[in-house]
Amino acid sequence: MSRLRHRELLLSLKYSTIEACFSVPMLNLTLPSFSFVIAFAAAALGWGPAGIGFMAALPHLCNLVQPPLATWLRGWLSLHQIMALTFIFNALPWAFVALLPFESERARDVTFMLILTVATMANSLGAVSWSAAISELVPARLSGRFFGRRNLVFGFWTLLVVVVVSKLADRGQNSLLTFSWIFSAAGLARLVGYFFFTRMKFPDSVTQRAPVPPDFSEIILPFRSLNYLKLVAFIGVWGLLLNLGQPFYPVFIVQGLHRSLGDVGVLTALAGLGGLLTLKGWGWLCDRYGSKPVLYVCSLVWALTGLASWTFAGERFFWHLALTYLVVGGVTAGFQLCQFHLMLKLAPANKAPYVAVFLALSSGLTALGPLLGGVILGLVPDELGTFLGQTIRDYHVLILSSMVGCLLSTHLLDFVREESAHPPEEVWRTMRRMQPFNPMLTLTSAAQLVLTPGGLIGLTQRSLRQFRRQVKAIGEVGEELVDGTTEAIRSKLPGEDKK
């Protein structure tokens, strides 16, 4: 690669990180399967389990129907043009939230569902195009390390935004006017992210329309790869069982445990903090041992932690969920990173149809989870007795069934084959020697960061230093990240010296 093209690569990696610092916090506030929007629907709009279940299933339903639409768009537009359109259609609908306080209750529900549908469909199409485009940009041998660092940077800003916005919603007494300002600001942040996206450079395969329009028959290609379908099956079944209960966590906390939206924001922020504390470690483990064994470890820890903690959740025992969200947030970051990395690794050169089918099939299964969860909550009595002086609620039954199912479904990953993958036992042994995964060190550092003024100040200072590596000035956006990325690209992964 020439010097000019090499610098364009570095700048594009930098702008990708900056774009995520604006876009990902917005997505965490507006995706209908995430806690903030679900809590808004329950607290401000008064939606019940059936409505919330459908809303949580909406992103997965959009992923299910997007393959033919994405293929049709690629016949007319390049991947870059599709990404640009989806940025805009994902952001602009949130300006119409400002109309909600002035509408009747029925019109308000219809308007909000239309906003969710348009924005979520755009995000689903954009995710396919972005995944295919970024795989053309990031060097394969550094993808785990790069995405780990990138996720670490935008993870801090997501954490900060969720905490601040949750407190603002509490101060505004969960009023529609307060939420309209929040969602409008989130849409504006997405447009700022779009500005940095326009400064990225991509290969011709991304910026130019394919000389031969894609044939709809290419959607059949992923079905010829049995190994790829095994990964899809695991992610789909895991997603179904997880989303049987997960979308109802904030509803349980707000309505069942009578906690505020601010408490939901604090727990969500702790989950983000868990990701920040472990992301660099997940990236290194993924590159060192393979994505499959790390994914296996994340799945087991996630299911066992959730099973143990939600059993005792109640009005008397609540704040132990803080540690749960911290641990689960950490393994969620690893799960998402390894899932994405393994999906791209098992796909051949023409990744777009594979990504589209992966999202469609796995999301089709996942969408059944919240729909089925809403039905179960409607059938099971609200209270089923007491345990340790606390009321056993229908939410307990739903969430514990979800966690047991996830624990059992982890074994589906055994059937997926990844070249050069190490046994999961090696990942466990290495994790015990790594500071980010030492439970006591993680808990101590988290408590220091969250519970002391000095820790909060230190976290802010460290994050600002990290962000300055990405952004030297708002116009130039971080010359130092170029140097950091250069070092990453030129550095050798463990074991390369032996080759």
C-alpha cells in the first residue's frame, strides 16, 4: 500500500471511531430493544407487556425482512450510498417525537411506532452495509484489536450519555416534553456522526456500484455453508432465549420493584462500565485464541451470573444487581465483539449476502423471544407466593426460564468449526491471570470509579485523555489516533515472532 493510501486508511479508522462516539450513544437511546426506550414506553406511554414485547422484537423483525430489500438497493446504489441514506433515515424521524406531547393518546402511540419502524428499518439496512464495508477497510489480522479499542472509546461516551439522560428524565418527571428533547438531541448526534462518516475513505468496492447488479439468487449462497448456518443457529437460539426475558428487565425494575428510571440508567451505565473495563482484554483474547472459545466463555458467564442474581431480585434485595450488570456488561461486550468477528471470519469474500442472511435468520429467531415473553407475562399470575420474605413475581419466572435456556443452548456452539481455535480451557486459564477479568480487581476498580469523587474525576480525566487521542481538535479529529493506529498496524500479535 502506498503512503497516501496508507494514510487514508489510518484517517478512515480514526473517523470511524469518532463517528461511533456520536452514533452509538444515540442508538443506545433510540433502539427499541434497549433499556431506555423500553423504560420510556413503560413509564411515559404506559405500554403493557404485549406492546413492549412487540417493540423489543421490532429490530429483529426488520433484520428478518431486510435481505431482499438490501439486495435490491445494491442493484441501484453502492454500499457507501446505502450507508449515507440509512444514516439520514435513522436520525431524522426522531425530530417528530416533539409532536407527541400535543397528540391524543392513540395518535401518540401510532406516531411513536411509526418513528420506531422507519428508524429501526434504516438502522437494520445500514448495519448490513456497514459490516460489509468495514470488513473491506480493516486489516483482517487486526480486526479484534481494532474493534476492541474502538468499542472502548465509544463505550465511555455511551455510558456517560445514558447516565446523564436518565437523570434528566427523572428531573423532568418522565414527561413527554423532556423525552422529546432527549430523542431530538439523539437524532442530531446521529447526524454529527454522519459528518465524520463522510470524511472516511473506502475502497472502490464500497464507493462504486457493482458493475454486475447482484442477483437475488445470491441470498441462497449462505445456505450452502453448513458451518455458517451452525453459527447462525447458535446466535438465533441464544437470542431467542435471552430476549425471552431481557427486554422486560427495565419494566420489572420500574413497575415490579418500584424503582426510578434513574436507577435503570445507573444499572445500564454499570453494564457499559463492565464493557470498558474488559474490552481491551476481549480483543486480545479474540486475536490470540479465536472467537469461538471466547464466545463460549462469555455465554457461560452471562447465563450463570444472570441465573444467580435475578433469583434474589426484589424490593428488599436490589442493589446486588449492580454487580450483575457490571459482570454481564463485560461479557456482553466480549460476546458482541466475538460474534461480529466470527461472522465475518466464516464468510467468504462476498460478505454482503452472508451478513444479510446472518442478521435475517438469527433475528427471525430472536424476534420470537420478546413476543413469547409478552404472552407469558399475560398468562402467568402477577404474584406466585413468597421467597425469603420477597414476592415471587411473573417476571422472576420469565427471567429465570430465559437464563436456564441460555445456559443449555451454549452447547450449540460446540458444533461450529473455527480454524486455529483454541480450547475454551486455555481462555479460562489466561483470563485468571489478566487484571480486567479478576473479579476482585474488577469490583474494586468499579467501586472506586463509581462510588468516590476521586474515582469519577479520574475516570473523566482518563476518558478525556483517551478522547484527545482521537480528537486533537474538532476540525482535525485526533491526529494522535493516527499514530496509535500506525503502531497497532505495524505491531506484531503474540506468536508472530515464532512464525
